[in-house]
Amino acid sequence: MKINELMAGPNDMDHMIERVAVVAGICNQMGTKPLMYRQVKGIFNNSYKFVVKVTPEENREAHGNKVNPAQQSVIQQLGIKNPVWATLEPHAGTRGPFGENNIMIPVGNYEIHHSSEVQDLGRKDDVDQFVDTYKTGWPDPEHGDNEIMVDCNTYYLINVGDFVSKYAGKKAKAIVDKSSYSDWQNLNTEMLKAKFGTYKDVAWYLANPVTNYLNWYNETQKKKSAAMRASMRKAA
């Protein structure tokens, strides 16, 4: 199924700081639930890609029906309107075959569907026979890399690479292997899961080292801009 989604980055650094605070609050409310990960292409590559708000198209059209009609049949039988795919197992790199690696934070009245029998719904031609194996609610961490379908109207993405290598502090930087030749294989996923196992873990880092860094950076840039404007006025 091909999906089209509206991806909105922050307008500026002040907006990004505000958004990080909002997401930190949501993550704190989600508590000890295990993190969901989602690879995404098409996010505008700038300094504000760290936290992106995504709005799926309601009742969006499925374009893959001719290739795998069973997939759409299962989605309809489960009553899912806005399917978004995720997994509890992070990809081995900051980027993967489906785009950049992100932590997914669903918002509002979302519903999660999962099956221990289905790793990838889109690759099963006989998936109809597994409809009864789907459960609703958060899966256990042991669900592994089997996909999760999240039916939601809005969600946030936290860029994993930026989170651990730029904003979450010195110890988190070790999670990314900078000597790796491939950004598909540059994450120590065991260290990632040990340090950021739950949404509550992420909430603390967003509210503290991430926010502290962003505030420092924002103030530094504003001072530089003010000094440059003052210098230009003197030169004029």
C-alpha cells in the first residue's frame, strides 16, 4: 500500500523548542510503553527535521490492491481507517530501505493492531487466514520486529540519528558508529534499546538535555544575528 502523508516540520527554532516540549509531555503520559519505530521517506532535510508532525490522509486510497488485495481486505475487516506501519524493533541504522529511522509518537484516539503470526502484511498473499490472530492494544516488547498497524489521525516523529548523535548528551553519541561506512548499519540497537526503552525515557531526555541544547543554540544564534545586524548598521 502506497501512502501519502502531510509532514510538517517546525517553522523555526522557537517553534521546534515548543514542539519538543509538547512531545515530551505526550511521551511522559505514555509512560513505560515500549517505543515504536517507523522509517519514513520524504521528510524535508533541514535542521528542523528532528521533530516532525504527520497527518495521514483520512480514508486514503490504497494503490496496491491489484498486487495484494488481501492486505486491503484485512485492513477493512479490522476497521482501520488510517493505517500507519511501525515496529518495536529499531532498524540497524539511522536510515533504512524505507527512509530515515524515527521514533513514532501517536497522538489522540489511536488504536494499535498487531499479530504474532504476521511479520509483514504487505508480503503475505494468504494473510486473510490470519485476520483472527490480530489483537488490539499495545503488544509486549517480545513482539519483536513483527509490524504494528496504528490507526491514528496524527503522530509525531523523532529522528533517531539526530536524537542520539546531536541532542541527547555525550553518552548517547556512542549509540551511533561514526566509523561505519553505511547508515543502514551504524546503530548499536542493543545500546539504543537499553538507554531508551520506553516513552518515559525519551520524555526525560526531550525535556532536559535536548531542550537545554536547543535553548542554548537558539540564544547563541540570536546573539550572532544581533551582532551581525549591529555590525552592518555601523558599516552603513
